Amino acid sequence: MVRRSTFPLPTVVLAVLVVLLGASWGTRGGTDASSGQPTSWTTSAATTTGPGAAAPRSASARRATTARTTARTKARARAKARAKARARAKARARARARARARAKRRREAAAASAAAASRTPISSPMGEAGQPLRFGAYPWGAVGAIDRVDGSKPDDPARAMAAVKELQGGREFVVHLYGEYTGTNLGEADHLMSDAAWWSDHGVGVEVVLRYRPTTALLGVGFVPWVRSVAARLAALRGTVAIQIGNEANNTASAAAADGAYAGAVEQIARAIPAARDVVRANGRTDVGIGFNWAADGSPCTTTRFWSDLRAAGGTAFSAAVDWVGVDVYPGTWSAPSRSVTPTAAAVADTMTSTLRCLREKHLPTAGLGAATTITVAETGYPTAPGRTEATQTVVLRSIVEAVSSVRAAYGVTDLRWFAMRDANTGSGQVENGYGLLRDDYSRKPAFGAFRDLVAATGR
């Protein structure tokens, strides 16, 4: 007899499922027999690891690498940004500097124009401020050189006169002559008067420099009486237009070129100025201007004791007697720009205008001198030599004359003297032997014709 099973069908099915699940658990889960650790639910790790395979990178390592890369990228970007910022800053600084320079030039031009417009024209023995310049030149070759130079070639008076007459044309023209007090050379005054009378007799204006150069300090006290005597003789010459007392007394570096190297120069010059003025006025010459000069160096706007010392030494008699003050200024040689560069027209103009402005606005007031005191460019020039071309001399000459003419009304400039008409010794190749508009054989440099034309076109 066949027995029927007592288990219901659902129970059998459940038992089969349990068996199947147990078998599956042995491969997908449970405990590793060798380590006792739970096995991975998947077997992908076991298939990708093993001997010779790269160790897996952790998430933290990947994040660190990414951070370093990002930091380097940002650092490079910041460096580039800083470089660009510096370049922009430099460009802005250059632009600001150019703008300031332009603004300064505009302010100076505006101030000069305003001053000229507001000032009542001053009539002095040297002329009226604002009228055309009266030109002149040192007519000979020899110079009082600062450096050691070869001797001067002999002058030819007839050729010198012909050259001056050509420069003069139909205008006023003045020769700038030099005499000196030594206390021992009794014939110096006679020699100076002979020279001055010769030019005066030929219809050329005469401006004489009475230098202070005593051979000993004790002889310095004789300067004022000597000046008084020579001034009286000059007052008798029809062509005398001005007397300059002393020469570059602020320059103490060179006894061959400047009075400042001689003891007592400032004091004696301050006392001699009113003495000279008294003499020429007593002789009826109200048209003869009495003045002194100043050597402008590389810092023409720095006020030195020279100006206050003059005022202290001469007092009110000095201040009342000064008709004019001369300035010796040599752009590209003794004044800015440096001798080592070729001066541009703009650099020359800047030197001339700033020197005249500072003389008028700073130095003259320090010496107690006001608006009635006019200014003369007593010496200016540009010597030629190897590396200093005749073409550059012409550029400098034109730039000087144009610059001075442009501010003559604003700063009260009446006269300009070129130094010099003729080279002392062209062949020497020495700078201080090459000041001339003419070579030492009286042949012309291009600047001679340029100066002649400027005198004709713009002179008084």
C-alpha cells in the first residue's frame, strides 16, 4: 500500500529554497576560512589585485594631488596678474610724469603771460622789458678758460670789425669787452679804453666788464677807486651802453675765468657798483646801465649765499644802484644738459627759461633787487670740438635765442650776448678754444649766418 506524504507542497518548496540559498551564501558571503574575516560581497577586488598590480589610491591622496595642482595653477595666475599690474602701474606712472611735465610747462607759460600782462613796462638804461632783444658778442678769440688750453691764434682787427658789422646789419649791436683790475698793471685801463674807443668810433655799442683780480688780497681795496676812474672814462665814450662790475663772483673754482676765486670779490663788487653808477650819472649818462653777473651752473634754481652776501655787503646803496643783472649760461657745456649728451632744442629751451625764471623770482629778490632791475644774458654759447658738431652749435644757438625771446617780457630780459664771435684755436680740438661763430681763420661756421639772420629778424 502506498503511503501519501504528510508534508504539504508549500513546505517542500520552502525547504528547497533554503537549500539553494545556503549554497549561494557560501560564495557571496560568510567568513573567509583562512582569515576569519567576512568575504566581499563581490569578487571584483580579488580579480584586480594581486602580485605586481598597483596599489589602489585612496580618496584623500587624490584630493591632495588635485589641491596641489590647483594651487600651482592659481599661483601662476597670480604671478601673471602681478606682472601685468606692475606693467600697468609703470605705464600709469610714466603717463602721470608726462602729464605733470606738460602741466608745469602750461603753468609756467600762463604765469609768464599773466606777469607780462599785469606788469607795467619798466624803462631802464638797458631798454624797456618786452621790446626786441639787443644782441651782441665777444669779438675776440682769447678766453679765460677753466681748463688748460693751447694759446690763442692772433686776432685780425679788420676782419673782426667786418664780421661784427655783418652781424650788426641795420640793428643795434654791442661788443662785450673785458678789462681787469690787478692792482699792479697800471697800463690795463689804457689798453681797455683804446679797445672800447675803437669799437665806439665805428658805431658799435660797447659793454665793458671790469674784473676783480688783485694779485694780492691787500690790493683788493684799490678796486673801487679803479672802477670809479675807468667808469668816468667810459662815460665819455658815445658808444658805451653798459658797465659790468666783476665777473662771475659766485664761481670760486677757476681764477682764470671767474672773480670768485679772489678774496673779497663779493664785498668789493657790491661797493663798486654804486660808485660806478654815481660817476656815470654825474657825467650825464643816464643811458649807461650798471650791473653785475652770475654764472648759472647745473643747479640754477638753488639760491646760494652769493645773493644775500651781496645785499649785506652793499646795503641799500647797492640795491638802488643795480640797473641790470647778467647771467652766464651755457646749455650743454657748463649748464644742463650734460656735456656728455647732444643737447636737443627742447632741453636747451628748458635750461634757458628755468634759469631766467629762477633768477627773476628767487635770486634777485634775495639780493634786494626788484622788477625795475632788468636781465641780460651776458654770456651764452656752445663751443665746437671733436664730438661737438657745428650743426649742433646752430641748433643750440637758435634754441637759445628763441627761448629767451619768448620770455623776455615776462622776466624783463633786454639783451643777449653770444660768446664768442671767433674761435681762439680751432685746430687744438679743445672745447674752450672752439666757442666761435667763426673759425680761428675767420671762416664761417653755419651758426654765424644763423645768428646774423636772427639779429636781422628779431633784434632791436
